[in-house]
Amino acid sequence: MTLLEVNDLRLSYPARGFRKKSPEVLKGVSIDIAPGETLGLVGESGSGKTTLGRAVLGLAAPTGGSIRFAGQDITNTPTKERRGLARDIQVVFQDPYTSLNPALQIADILAEPLIAQGVEGKEARKRVLALLDRVGLPANSADRYPREFSGGQRQRVAIARALALKPKLIVCDEPVSALDLTTQAKVMDLFLELQRETGVAYLFITHDLAVVRHISHRVAVMYRGEIVETGTAAQVTNHPRDPYTQALLLAAPTADPDRQKERREARWKMMREAAASSATAG
Amino acid sequence: MLAFILKRLGEGIVLIFVVTAVTFFLTFGAGIPVALNILGPTASADQVASLNADLGLDRPIVEQYFSWLGGVMHGDLGHSYFTSEAITSSLVHRLPVTMSVVAVACVITVILSVVLGVASAARGGWLDKVLQGIATFSYVFPAIVLGVVLVYVFAVTLHLVPAIGYVPIGESFGGWFGSVILPAVVLSIGGIASLAAQIRGALIDELNKDYIRSLRSRGVSERSILLKHSLRNAASPALTTFSLMFIAMFGSSLFVEKIFALPGFGSYGYTSTIQGDLPAMLGVSLFSVGLVVVVNLIVDLANGWLNPKVRVS
Amino acid sequence: MTTNEPTVLLPGIDEAEAKKRAGAFARLLRMPLGLLSIIILVAFVILGLLEPVLSNHDPLFASLQHINAPAGTSGWLLGGDQYGRDIWARVLTSINVSLISALIGAGVGLVFGSIFGLIAGYAGGRADAVLSWIFNLLMTFPSLILVMVLAPVIGTTYQGMMAIFGLFLAPGIFRLVRNLVQGVRNELYVDAARVAGLSTWRILSRHVLYVVRGPVVISTVFLASSAIGVQAGLAFLGFGSTQTPSFGSMTGDAFANIYTEPMQFVWPSLFLALLNIGLIFFGNAYRDALAGPQAVVAKKRRRHETSQETVTRYEPDGSVGGGLLKLRNLRVSYPQPDGSEKNVVEGLSLDIHPGEIVGLVGESGSGKTQTAFSILGLLPKEARVGADEMRLAGDSLIGVSQTQMRKLRGGVISYIPQEPMSNLDPSFTVGSQLMEGLTKGMSKAEAKRTILELLERVGIPDPARTFDSYPHQISGGMAQRVLIAGAVASRPKLLIADEPTTALDVTVQAEILDLLRELQGELGMGVLLVTHNFGVVADLCDRVVVMRNGHLVEEGGVREIFHHPSQEYTQELINSILDEETVRMDPPVVVGSQAGGAL
């Protein structure tokens, strides 16, 4: 049974004033995620990957196509009904500095999704402490403010918030891109561990191929609003079929001087071949 | 750029229409006993009715409006109920007085604000305190108080300038300057407070931006960074503040014209309101809004020109 | 359970945080101006409320014997005005009139401005467009003239006039609230609240109100002062009921009499000024109090914060002669609000040889960017920089004047920034910006030719067109090429690149790295490449310097550092790099019928 099914999704942002229509950001995107699975969504800027994530979360309105969750059509859900979906779909954003309200204490931030569902007071506090423990933060964090924590710790808070309602799917929008290397590794481990324990599925959006390799069962590659390749993580990241994916792989530098030299030369070779073939064709 | 200009022009015209229509319907529809005011309380009902008919006040109000509007299109604003003067010519005579004061005030304000704002952004320290002091001063002593104090000190006690009256620039430059300088100073205090602070704030914001550091890394001089690059980028919000300030000054000229007995626009508006001289009141509204629209348009155009995103498209 | 990250709290932050939590209002009371302003305002309110008790006469009562009576006459505290009325009684009434004017004027402005500002800011779209248009229109009304002209129509009570004037005050609040709300609405934490299913009302009260509160209070205070001023002005002219005394009518009357009895002008002016002082000082003090504990500076004591750990100091042996850059024992510190100093770089030594690419790596807070900027001399004014030695091609950079440093920058030392778009002046063409650094040594025509050649060299397809373009017309990748062109134009000896590819897509990044390699080869520059990306290091660098918390951890050739690091921290960093072999092999977990498992 598919958990999330996106079919031919189209999206353009509302045009401002009476000027020409704004360009399409999503041009007929289709993906699917099974329960407990991680689908890595890879792309560069302008690929539409973040927009796709926001559409699934209900933060951006599609102009065509459909999104189904557990069989139910959720494409254009009004705000009132969004509350029900909140129990199933949650989010972890990229920026740990602006995804937590600096004016609220951690306990209030974590209690927010619980409050939306009508859980308050002592019960909420109990669950907040359990969440903190789950993500490896000390209990006294509950009464502190976000500014007292590092980026990695704030991201843990964001993850705890996403887990509060025991969702079936979490959309992770570049959740480790803003973190230091050492922190990145630890937070990635946390994501993996939580998935193994709870069976939650991830739509894991990132531009970093190494990250996507580590956490995804399957990978979809986006370029300019379209999916150019989908497959298992092993296949897409080791033997990509699409030329864009191939270029992406070769462009990402590897942390070994000699291997990087080889990769660089392979990339130059590919560029020369591409130039030669377009010269003869054109 | 052209589309931008046309859009702003269109908005301005709409504003003029809306404001004058609202003013018209409010004033003419309010049931002010005009005829009674003119003839005095002893007038008979017949006399009142006959005067109302003469002045066209017995027609339906919408008809009166369009009739007035028609006149406006020809530049004819009607005649004062009390003096029978053509309102257009009264306004035209009065405008130079007010504009002299406001123009001199603007010149003083802009020069001092730029100097203070730039110096304060570049150096800080005691200059910041001076700015804050001026700002506090302008709020604490509004135009009415400041004007009177200045008149008392400079005109009455020190006899440096005439206390009242206006000398047209054609007659004597010295005389003209003497008659407008004090009122202009009163108006400019408030202006300097807001404009200088705005310039300083905008400059400081610019100076903290990345591109300034990049320019420095290429060895560009501090002078160029301050006066060419940051000032240029800070100009836009400053211009907007300037237009708001101009409107405020124009309004405040009401007070200084009374204190310094200047036969300007404001005092004309005041007299016509007290008398209930409706066409004159309308004329004043029309002119005021028109002036404001023109100034805003010029400022908007300047802003549009300054912003490459608008200029180039 | 994964290893717990200890809550890293730098010593000293705890107290500062506690102070901030204490709330702006409490801070306000501790500030002398704040306290004074509150005292003044409270005094005025009390005077106004106690008017029936404190005045000896009705404010309209006139006594012929007391015409122009001097202050201190028995029963007539401030004397009598030119009609024989009690000035003190009239002052008390005027206080009430002013306070009520402030309440009505500012109140109307506040209510209209905030309600519509909230709607416009949160709903956005068409509602915003319409409301903004209306309030912009309202803002451009010559309000004073219109209030005056409409006075006979509205009724000449000052309350009515203030209500109308309040409408004209609303646009200022509208704009403020709208912008604040819009800003908050675009924050990620509001998105998270929406995803959590919070109702719109709850989102507004939880997230938006907090941000809006402070600035709106401040604005309203200044509006109140405006309203008082306008009411006084209109009364001065003679509008508003002549029966009601107010500061305006008192000064108006006194103005007529000023040559003979100037003191009668002084009393109302004084009280009016005092009331305004109370309001303005309150507004300013509250603004400062909102800014946080930095505004309340304690005694200045100099305490150097000791570093948290001792690290074996690496001394590059400097025996390799002819170094391009020689840095010994660099320290950079910043003064803190409580008087202490925080060291962000300490004891850093490094060498760069001509033609060598050195990677400066570290995580956030390592001090690598601070180090780069201190070599360039581009740290903020507050920074305190010192070193035992800082030499560029043998010449010392320590104690060099700003003017001399400026000559070196863009000449011998160059800089490539991280974020291309924000590092170009949006108001000038690309070409003119690049030329500005160059025209020192050559003519304009020569400089232009050089730039055009360089633009072509860095791979820009149409150099002439780009030269005449504005920054908003070119892409991020092109902008970075432009900045690189600007940096190498003077054939610098040392190029400092601060994370030059971090803000770029990976495909563009590869091209930029290629470009840097080529240029370095051609010009023989030494390069200090600041980065946190080890892939970039592996691609470009000859040597690597590792920093942590402001200290040097290790340095060495690129292969050594990757394969045989000698320090534990370096090893930890290398281990954290997600390796390219591992691919996820375990299948998706399905836990029972409900996801949620052990929680």
C-alpha cells in the first residue's frame, strides 16, 4: 500500500497583478513513497524540490495534478482540515535558526502540535519531556530558549517537534545542509534510528548526493520542475542513466585528492564529448 | 519605466478626484446655512431663498458637483461668496507666499539633514547625540510654541527681522528673505529631525552590507564608499521620507502663517473655513491635494529612476 | 540512544539570557530616562484627574480685578490672563483636553492601523493590495488642511477633530504592522505552526503578537504626541470650541498679548513641553529597552575569557624561506556588553608560499573567516586584532595605516566573497563597479579593456553586455565569475577566497573550482581558501590548515591530512564525512499497523 502518491503535479505561483502568467515551478511531477521508506529528492536550485515538499505539506497550492495520502486525496485541503493531516504528515526545515520561534521556550515550541490537537497542560508536558529524551536532549532544555542552543541541537528540537504527533510521513527539507560536518553525521544517525524505531517514512529533500545516499531507499532526481530519473539509491547514485544525474555525480567533489582528480578528469571528458557531439549535431 | 509613470499618474488623478468629491459632498451636503451667514441673522426667508437661488445652492447636490467639476476643467473654481473674487486668482496670488516659506524650509532641511545624517553615520559619537537632541526638541516644542518664541526673540527683542508680513521677492531680496526665514526655520526643525535620522539609519544599514566590504577589498576609497555607493542606495527611503515631510510642512504652514501674519495659502484656507466660504474651501482642498500629488509623483519618479530594476525594465 | 550533545553554554551567557527574559518593561524602569518619563506621565494624569479638586475657579470664570494678575496672587496660582481668567485652572483643563486628544487621536489611529495592517500582512494577495492602496492614499492626504476644511461639517468639538485626525494617523501604524506581520508570516516557524494544524487565530496570537507589540507601542506614543500637537495647533488658530480651554487656545490668546505679558505665553508652553517630554522620553526609552540587555551596560571590567581547552600549539617551522604570507600568533577578540573580551582567534600561526593553495578548514566558530578578514584588514571596527608577525612578501602588515592597507587591497591582496549577489552594489553596473578599484594605476580606457578581457577569461559569454548590466540582470554563477574577475584584475600575489562556492549549485561549483585552478596556474598566486567542504579541499588544495574554536589544530599536506591526520579532532572531522561507498541497504521498516513504535 502506497503511503504518499503524487501524480502529475503542476504548480505555478499566483501571478502578481495583471502581468503575464508566472512560470511553472512544477511541470507534472510524479513520485510515490511506501510506509517506512525514505525517498531522497535530489536537485539543485530552481529544480522545484522544495516547492514539491511544500505542496505535500499544504503550504503551496498546486495548480494541477493530485496528491494522495493513504488513499485519500489531499491536493487542495483547506486550513480547517489540515489539522487532521497534521497527525500524519510533519516537517523538519533546513534552517535551525528560523524554524523555531525565538520568543518561545522549547517546551512551548514542542507543545505546539499537541496544543493544536487539544492536548494541553500536564499531559503535554509529559510528552514534551519524552520527546526531548528521544532526540537526545537533556530534560532541562524544556525551559530554555532556542538561542541558548547550537544549530545541531536546534535541529534536534525541530525533529522532536515533528515526532510529537507520531506522524507517518515527515518531509525533511534540507535538514542537515546548514549544519557542521560532525553535527551532520550525528543528526543523520538520529534520522536513521528514529525511522528504524518508529517506521516513519521520509521525503528527504537535499542537494547533497552523499547525504541522499546514506539515508534513502529510493532516489528521485529533479531538474527544472521535472523528475529526470527515479530508482533505488544504489542504482541512481552509482549507475545513473540520465545525463543530468551523471553530470551531478561527477560535479560533486569527493573527499580524497587522488579520487577527486580522477573524477575531475572524467567530468572534463564528459564535457568534451558533450561539446563535440553538439558541435557535429548543430 | 513608462508604465510606471503612467500608473503613478493615474493613481494621482484618482486621488484628486476622490478627495475633492468627498470634500464637496461633505461640505455642500452638510447643510451649512450659507445664505444666512452672508446676509446675517436678520435676513428674511425670501432674501435667503433668493440668495440661495443666485448661488445655485438650491439645485440637487450631484448637479452642483458636476457643474463645479465642469468649471474646474476650465480652470474656473468659481467665486468667493464674500469677496466675489475669482478663487483661482486668489489662490494663485497666495501660493507664492506659502511656497516661498516651504521651499526655503526644504532647502535648509535637506542640506542640514544630509550633512548631519552623513556625518553621524560615518563618525557617530557626539553627532548621534546632536541628532537625537534635535529630534526631541522638535517634538517637545511644536510649531506654535517655537514660532512665537522665535518671533519674540529675533523680531521683537533683537529687531533682526520683521515680525510680520511678507515681502515679495520681486520687490526686495533682502526683504523677502527676512520675511520668510523665521517661519522657514520653524518648519525645518521638525523636518531635520525626521530626515536626518532617516538618512543616518539608511546609511548605517547600507554600510553594514556585504557589497561594501567587497568594494573595500578592491581598495575603493572610504569617501567613494560613503558618498557614492551607500548614499546612492540610501537615497530611496530618504526620498520617501522627504515627500512625507513636505506634506507635513505644507500643513504646518497654517500655523506659521498665523504667527507671522503671512498672506499665504494656509491663512486663506483658514479664513474661508471660518466664514463658510464653500467654493474657496473647495479650491483650497483641490489645490492642496493637487500639490501633494505632484510632489509625490516627482518623488516616485526619482525613486523609480534610482532603482535599476525599475529604470531598466 | 545516540550520544548526548552536552548543552554547550559559553560561560557568561546564562546571566545575559536571564536578564533578557526579565522583560523590556522591567528594564525600562531601571533606566533613568524611562523612570523619569513614567513619573512625568503619571503626574500629568493625576493632575488631570484631580482637576475638580485642585482648581479654585471655573476655567471660564472671569474676574475683572484679576486681569493680567501676576503669578502667586492669592488663590490664583499662576496669575490671571488678559480676560481675568484663572491660568492655573485653565492649565488643568488643558491637561485633560490634551490627554483626551492623545487618547482619541492615537487610539483611532492605532485601532484602524493595526486591524487592517494585520489583515493585509497575514492574508496577503488581493486584500493586501487593496488595503495598501487605500492607506497609501490616506497617507498622502494633506491631513491638516482637510481636517480644517471639514471642521464646519464634522462639528467643531476637539474630540471630533481628533477622531478624524486619528484616521490620518492610521497609515503609519498600518504600514508598520503590515510589514511586521508579513515578515513573521514568512518565517519558517509559522510554516511549522501551519503544518502542525494550528488555527489562524492561534498563530496570530502566539507568533505574530509578540513581534508586533513593541514597535506598535513606540509608534503609538509618538502618534499621541502628534495628536496633542495638532490639537494644540488647531486650537491656536481658533478651531475647536472656543469655550473649551486648551494649551492651543491659551497660547493663542497669549500670543495676542505677548508684547505686554510674555509670561502668559510661558505657562501653557511649559506644560505642553513637559507633557511632550514625558511621551518622547518614554518612547525612546522603551525603544532602547526593547533592544535588549546590551543597552544596559554594567561597569566596564576587562576580563579575558580563557579558552576552553589547551591544544598543542603548532609552530610551522618557517625555515622554508621566501614565504608569501607569514602569520605568527594571531589573535582576534571582541568586547562584550558586560565589559569582558571574547577571543575568537588565538595563537594562530600559518604560512603560505608563493603559488601554493592552502585550505583553511573548520566548523562554525572555528575562526577561519575571522582569520581571513584580519589578513585583509576588513574586520569590523570593534574587533581587536594583534599578532607577533603578519608579513606579506616580507613586508609587515602590522601597524599599517588604513590608507596603506587600502592600497594593498585590490592590488597585492584580493578577496572573493561567499555570496555573489549580495556582494555587488545593486545600483551600479557591473562594469563600473569593477573599474573603480582599477583606475588607480591606469587610464579609464585601459581599465575598461582590462576588465572586458578578464570577463571573457572567466568564461562570461558576452562580456560587453555583462559590463553594462546591473547585478539583478545576471545569475548567481555569473556574479561569482564577475567577482573573481574583479579580484584577479590587478594580478594579486595573494588571493583570499571565503567559501567561494558554498552558495552555488554543485555543477556551477565545479566550474568555478576549475576556473580558480586555471587562474592560479596562470598568475602564480598564493591562495588561502576558507571552506568547510572537504571535497573542495581535495579538489584544489596543496596544504590544509585545520582550526577549531579559534585555535590551530593541525596543518600539513593535503594527502597527509586526509589519510594520516595526527590530531584526534582532524580524524573526527574526516570520519564525519559521509563516505561514498555506503548506500542504504536495510529495507523500509513497517512497525505493526501504526507508525509510532516505542514512543
